[in-house]
Amino acid sequence: MELYEAINSRRDTRREFTGERIADDVLERLLSAAHCAPSVGMSQPWDFVLVRSPETLDAFAGHVADERETFAATLSGERAETFSRIKVEGIRESRLGIVVGYDPTRGGPNVLGRHAIADAGLYSTVCAIENLWLAATAEGVGVGWVSFYREEFLRELVGMPEHVRPVAWLCVGPVAGLPDVPDLERYGWRHRSPLASVLHEERYGG
Ligand SMILES: Cc1cc2nc3c(=O)[nH]c(=O)nc-3n(C[C@H](O)[C@H](O)[C@H](O)COP(=O)(O)O)c2cc1C
């Protein structure tokens, strides 16, 4: 697949998982793509925990359902109605969760380029996620990013040490195809804005 084709067809996946197990060699390529992402000071501050146990998938899905309720309780009227139709995860259907962690101690005490911007480590971890997501798209594999969770819960669930921050739960699995339109657009939650609305010349607002 051409790079731009992968960029344009990448979709957050919730409903399209076939329930098949991802092939080991494909998974290896996705993780290798993630692991060659750029990182501040070459710190490579990411970790990937592969979760397949049905008990752990169930436990996480239960927690996410609770958090969905917490968010839903903040909505009313049309927003509440629209949100009620939106699926926010495919945890069980994908059969594989990849929990991505950020370890700020990776790379030692003097990470080159991070002295003024602590978040640069977190940015690096997110670059790894995008690499994995694009590689998955090229492989015909779906990825759904789930953020309806409390970090403490997920850290404990997968046994991450205190200093490692869980950044994402990614539902990863084979899909029959990917929709052309993001779910949030399809259900009328929010639409992609035009590029011109975020572009500035020389100075912000210009
Ligand atoms: C940091 C982050 C967190 C997200 N969390 C969720 C989530 O909890 N549940 C969900 O269904 N989608 C989640 N998404 C996916 C977005 O809803 C999706 O990227 C957006 O609607 C655009 O659709 P597309 O990715 O298909 O282009 C998340 C995406 C990002 C980048």
C-alpha cells in the first residue's frame, strides 16, 4: 500500500474486527514499525504489553463500560442521544489488546532534547502508536484506540510498575475492511475540520 493511501484509509476500528487471531508475523511487523519511531534523545521510552487472556479482556471491557457511563452522565439532550449510538471499543472482538506504556526513566537522566520539555517523551510514545497504526492499515489489520479508562486501573491490570504511564489500550485484529468515514462523523458527533482552519502564516492567527 502507498503511504498516502495508508494515511487516508487508516480508521479507528470498533465494529469491523473479524474475530480472527492476528498472525504472529504480521504482529511482529507492526511492533517493529512502532519500535522504529522517532524518539527524543533516542530514548525509545515505549513498552508494549500484549494482552490476549479472555479474563483480562473482560476485566478491561467492564471497566471501560463503567467509564462510558461516567462520560454519558455528563451529557444531555441531543449529545446524550447521539453518544448512546456510538461504540467506543472493540476489546473482546479484536482478541488482542496492546497496552502502550511510557517510561520516563528510559534513556537515563540526561535525555538529549528533553531538558526543557518533559512531555517530549510522551510525544515519542505517541509517534510509535501512529507508526503501528499506519503499518496495521497497510497490513489490513484494524486498530482501535481506547481511552475510556483510569490509568491506575490499567496499570494494575497489566502489572505496569508505578513509574510507567499507560498511554493507550489498542484493540488490534484482522478486519474485513475499514469504513471510509470515521464513526464519529457517521453518527453526527463531530466532523473533520478543513485544513485551512488550523493553518497559520508566520504568526498564530495570520
Ligand atoms: C488519544 C486518542 C484516544 C482515543 N480514544 C478513543 C476511545 O476511547 N474510543 C474510541 O472509540 N475511539 C477513540 N479514539 C479514536 C477517535 O475517535 C478517532 O481517531 C477519531 O474519531 C477520528 O476517526 P479516525 O481515526 O477513524 O480517522 C481515540 C483517538 C486518539 C488519538
